[in-house]
Amino acid sequence: MAPNKPLNIVILGGGTAGWMAANLFAKRWASLQVNIKLIESPNVSTIGVGEGSTPSLKHFFKTIEVAESDWMPACKATYKLNIKFDQWSPQSGIKSYSHPFTTQVDLHTSSAFMTNARTRRLGLRVNTQPEDFLLNGVLAAQGKGPITPENFPFAIEYGYHFDSKLLGEFLSKLAQTRGVNYQQQHIQSVIQQPNGNIAALVTEQGERIEADLFVDCTGFASVLMQKSLKAEFDSFSSNLFNNSAVVVQTESDQEFSAETISTAMSAGWIWKIPLTSRYGNGYVFSSDFISKDNAELEFRKHLGIVDDDLDCHHLDMRVGQLKQHWKKNCIAIGLSQGFIEPLEATALHLVQISIEAFIDYYEKGDFSDRYKDNYNRDIYNRFESVRDYIVAHYKLNSREDSEYWRANRNNTHLSTNLSRLLDCWFRKDDFRQLFQEGNFQSHFDAVSWNCLLAGYGAFPPLANNQPGQGDLYKELKVHEFLAGCSLNFESHKSNLHKLLTS
């Protein structure tokens, strides 16, 4: 289906979100009469600290037909197999656990993992460490990368670490080669039609820029959606307390780990992201529980840079989402539509699915707003289900070192879905059956929830009498199976070296 007249799209704001939108529009509608213009203010810099992804970014580049060897070296990127959580639940006796991205190989082991998790909920001593059951966890522990020989019969899913500023620049150049018009202009005002639709943007020089569809990628400023269209915002502050971050870049030790490390601190958590050129580090915290100065000091002590002259950069975060992501003739993408703190690196994933879902609904509605309500409901629910998973990280913590962690654990502002899920787990009911029910939905699947709950050691005390059997990790020889699979993989460093020489 094609529009019955030329379609003019204006994207306001660049950054990764804006240029992802531009590239997806340009690729999907390359053969149609669609004119795409991206306007970026020279006076506004992008935040540029989101440097990790889920496997959806791999599918994004496949969709726009860009090879890893083209973009990864340009963006100092590394592969990402796993997120390691350190010191989130020390009272359980578990110092750290991992949430690996699942692969086709895991179809042979994930059932054993979930069965063991239920067996442990019944009080039996069995292995429930996620990284022992899932291939990417094994590979990350061995320092290996995800690239397989051509004859390896299983698909391997993985994400990336990257320099977000360089990624935005790469996508900008690519989009322009594919016909996207780029202007550096500061928008002075927004003109609306009597029905509330956006008619045009007016630059400081007085140029009037009209379009049929506007895309708001102006970040937390939300210039079009909130300031002009008065779109309502739902804050997540009732159960996601973090509202600030302090970030700094440090030198690389050339280890090139294929995992993000998330370490719990007194009032939040610190990320460590390995790029080929450096480490990206950030402390996400709540300013209600610690001052920015004390947060930076704690951050510097953790990194061992108290006496260094490295400048730390402070950010304010607005965690929540719009009630409507598509209003009038405008959609919001990226920080302008909402933000869930970066604990599971879902930001770009939500950007991508928001754009792709809009394209699908827009085409289905013959390039009209016929399915706007469907879109808004779908994207709103996506944000809510991601929110549930992040909230659970805080609700389930077993730290006793600060009021921050106790307040998170005692927080009772839980969604119905999250309450049902936790009730199922602690009642020792069938977790997989819950996920198979038509009236239960979650962005994260049953395996991911098992990773979180088992990783936190959210289990009852062990039974007094142990039968000494029933541990499927041992009985099915999961270790041997995954160890054999891992022989097909080279080191992460070797994978990165081949990117540079391919």
C-alpha cells in the first residue's frame, strides 16, 4: 500500500533515536513518494551515554542492510552476551548472577533451568545459576565472543556495546546517503492547525517547515509532544526511585569483556561498559537518598579515580512515559516518549519497536491515524511490562546497607501483572503456565524472569531432608553439553580483530 500523494515527514531532533527513525523510514518506504527531513538544533547536544543494547539492535542493522564490519569499528563497538549483576542480593549468599541473552542452543537447556528453579522453590538443593544453563553465560565466563563457524547449526543472539555519539554520526551519514534531507536549524516556534495538528515548524531565520507527519526526537524537552501538544506524562517515580546519573569515561585495559557489569551501590548502581577504545561508566542513583556530590565521590572511589582530574558529567533523568505516544499528527520516539532507567539496556529496543510498530500501523491504516489507539495501547503496555521487570530488581534486593535499598524492598507500588508473577513464584506454582496464559503478558519471557528471581536467590530455606537427586544440571550433563558447544567459539578479542581485518 502506498500513500495517495507525496508524504512529507519531519523528524525534530537527531541523536540515535532520530537517526534510527530516519533510517527505518528511508528503508521501508524507499520505493514510495515519501520525503524525510531531519532537523537538528546546533544549540542542543545529545545526552549520548546509552552505550548498550539488547539483540534487537542486531536485527535493526539487518533490516537496514548494514554489516557489522561497516558500523562496529566506526563506533568502537564490542559484542555483548550478558549482563552481570554484582552485589544486588548479598543476604541470599549469591555475590553475583548473570542474565545472558538466550540463543537457539538454550532450547536444549532452558527447560532444565526452569525446572531446577521450581525444584529449588520446593526446598531441594539444586543448581539455579542462570549463567550455568545458558550458552551466552558460559561464553562470557570463558572470554569468548558470539561469532560461529558457518557450519554451526544454531542461531546465536547477542547485543552490542558502542559509543553512542559515534553511532548517531554513523546513522546520520548513512541516512543522508539514502535520501534523508538534513538541516541544522533551531526551531523558534510551532504552528498548529485549528484541530490541534502541527502545521509547521518555524526556524530562527523565519523559515516555515511544513509536513504531514512530525516525529519528536527532542529528548526530555519533548518540544512537540509535551510543550506543543500538551501530551500527558506518567511518572514512574512511585516505584523507580532513580532520577540522576553521573558518568565518566576511563581507559580501556584491552580485556574487551563481552558483558556489561552492573554493581549495586549505596543509592543505586554503577554500570561498566567495555568499548574497544575505552570504558563507559555511570552511576545511576536517587537524589532523594544521596547528594550529587556524595554520589560522585562514591562513584570515583569505586572506579579508583578519586585523585584523577577526569571530569564527571551529571545528568537528570525523568523516568516514565507519555500516556499517548502518538497524538494528532505527531509521534514521540526516544527520550521524548519516555525513559526507563538503563538497567537492562532496553532504551534502544523500545525506540526500535516504537518506530517499527508505527510503520506497520501507519501502512495498515493506509497512511492515516486509523490505528492510532492500537499503537498507543501497544507501546504503553510495552513500557509498562519493561517497567515491571526493572522494578523487580529493586523490590527483590536483600541489601541492608542503606535506607535506599530498604525503601525499595518495602515499596508496595506494584502493578497487577508484577504482583501476579511474584505471587506465582513464591506460592511455588507453575511459572511456565503463567506465561502461557492468554491474559498474562510480559516483555521479558519466562527464562528471563527465572534468571532474575533465581539469580537473586529468591527461594525459601532448604528442606531438612535432601534426596540427593533431581538436579537436572547434573543429571542431564548440562555442563558437558555447553562446554562442547563453546568449543566452536573463538575469543571475544579474536572476533573483534576479524572485524577490523574483514
